[in-house]
Amino acid sequence: MSTRETIDPEVLAVLAAAVDQVWPRPVVVVAEEPAGPPAWRFSGRWWSRPATSRRERPWTGG
């Protein structure tokens, strides 16, 4: 069996630093939930109904 040469500590440090720089780091992403529905919407407003249904009828008292 042949023996291996020892690696210079400076070379080992440079290799370890290079691997550390290129290795991907885990990233934690927290999804933000919306605070809730918007306070003001168009649905259900008087102007969102058809014009014929918005007209006042004399027999409805309105």
C-alpha cells in the first residue's frame, strides 16, 4: 500500500471556503395570508343592479 501525502491546511481551508460559498442554503418562505376581504365592494350596491330594477314604482310606495 502506498501512503497519501498530507494536504496542506491552507489548501484545505481554501477548498472548504469555496464549497461553503457555492453550496445552496435553505430558504424559509412564509406565505402571508391576506388580512381579509376588502371593506368596500361593488357587489350588492344599488348601482350594480340593472336600471329597470332601480326605478321607483308608484304602487310600491317607494
